[in-house]
Amino acid sequence: MAMLTIAFGFLYSCTNTNSTESTHSFAGTFITENGVRFELRADSTTLITFSDSVKYEGTWKSCKAEDHLEYANIEFGGYQEYYYLKDEKLYRSEREMRHDALGTKVKYQE
């Protein structure tokens, strides 16, 4: 039951918002170590460009967990929680993000 409560708390912690306060730390363009380019726009849309020039348009949202952890979820292939972005690292799961494991470093373009 406790796990179910935590899961529901997490689901309600993410919000789509255009507020500068909640999007300023994530919005922008960055490139991963593997050359994948992510453009997180202020209107919560994304453009992901892979190294072979394949492009994917999606959405992203800023999240704040109950323990005040702030991160962004980036949608890919219809899965809203496909990527997790925190502290200039990109993760594939919340667990990896929380344990700072297997993150891919990203570099924001100015």
C-alpha cells in the first residue's frame, strides 16, 4: 500500500507549466555525449535530433517530487517518462536518476 501511495504522489508531482520559475533551469538546447541534440522549448515542446539526422518532436515537463527533487521528464515515442534530466545528466529511469547511475552528461549550448 505504501508503494502505491508513493507512486500516486509521483504521478501528481509533474506539471506542464509555462512559468519561468519552473522551466528556466531546463528549457534550452543541449547535446549528449553521443551527439544527440535536445531542444526543450519554453512552451513544453521538444525537438530531438539524432546523430543520423532523424528528428522527433514531443513534449517535456518540469517535475518536483515530494522530497523537493527537481527534474524534467522528456517524452519519446509516446512515453512521457522516457528520459529524466537532472543536474546536466540524462537518465532512462527515475531509479537511475535518484542514484546518479548510468547518466549521460549533457552540455547546454549558449
